Amino acid sequence: MNQRHLISSRQNSHFKRWVSLLDSHGIKRHRLCLVSGNKLRREIVTQPGVTTHEILLPPSWNSSDVLSPQAVHYELSHSLFQELDVFGTREPLLVCSVPEISHTDLSRAPNGLEVLCPIGDPGNLGALIRCCRAFDVQTVVLLQEAVHPFHPKVIRASSGAVFVQSLQWADSVTDLDTAETLRWITALDLQGTDLSAVKWPQHVRLLIGEEGVGVPPFQFAERLRIPQIHPAIPLNATVAGSIALYVYRQRHPQP
């Protein structure tokens, strides 16, 4: 059995580091993330390329679950653990490595279906990444406005898809306004061509705007809309994105 290191002070340097992993800045700084939930925890410890560095245990945790034996185990006081256990699981939390995410050049031609995301809401981004994985999106390109994909709420909403979906960073959505970049981008918008009536190119970048903000008024290669019976009630980014991905995959099914 691994030795447990007891932590009960909020001034502890390890605890301060773990608290910082609840937001994007801390995740970027330490290149670590918090993983919670029994099912996801079991999947992550067997995921190649993901290292579990530390395991945070609630007080007096005595389950027979086999956790990562190489990781350092910490037992936290009730109040400290509760502060990190933002979903109220009352189960161990994993402190895992964050995969390297490279920066891409959007002036280059896309490879297959790529999705551009400026989405700042963790729940929406996680759900969209989950949909992208389901429809085998080649790459999710996170624009500067996007929340970090390994934010705890993104990980949970994606059901762990962030660990297997190809991800890249790019510049701000405002930097898309160049002819070299716009020629590759199809924007999902409230106005435009019915997305079921167009001939989708196999290699395309699909821009899905932030909910409530939409997409900027740039000269995209194409603007597509989803016809609605009641257009006064707009679809959120995840629902609209999943419909668009489904239509694309109908045109370009995987072999």
C-alpha cells in the first residue's frame, strides 16, 4: 500500500498548486490537470501517454480500488478535499499530466474536417469536444478565446474525450480576417446557406462561434445555417455544432 502524506493546511504549497488547477492559468503554468469521477478515473490510469503524478484522497479513504501505484498519494482534510472536489464525487482525484498542444498556422490548407473553437464556457467546450470525437473530427483548433481544454469542467463534460481528441491552439478569432486564412473556413451562422443543401468539401475548417456572440462579419469561404421551425430560440453552440458534424459525416462517411 502506498504511503499517504497527510495535508490539512491551506498554506501547504502542494494544496495551493492543486487549487490553481481549477482554472486555465494554473493548468497552463503547471501543465497538470485534475481528473474526477470513478469511470473516468479508471479509464485515465490505463490511458497511454497520460501520466498520473499524484492521487488526492478524501479522509479515511479505504476502498480496494487499485489506483496508480507509481503516483504519490495524499490524504486531505475534509475541508481541503471538498474545495478541490468541485463535483462532489467524494472519491479520489487524479493529478495528471496535460498532453502537449501545438500551435497551428491557419493559413495552411486543412486536413480533413477541422473545427475552430473560440468557446469560453467549459461545459459547452467539453460537450463539443465529445461530439467532435464521436464524429471523428481530425483536429479541434482552440482559438485564443477558448477555455483551457483540460479545465476540470471541460474534462468532465467531454467524458474524457480531451485525452484522445487531437487538439491544437491558434490565435484569436479576430486574427482570422486575412484572405489566406478565410479561404479555408466555413462558418456556422444564423444566416447563410442551408447546411443540408451544400456540397461539403472533404477538407474544411468549420468555425463554431461562442454562444451569444456568434461569428465575426468576415468574408468566410461559406456561411451555413441550420433551418429551424422556431428561429427565435437559437441552438446553443454544442447542439448546432453536432448537427453540422453529422451532416458533414453524411457527405463524407469514414471507410
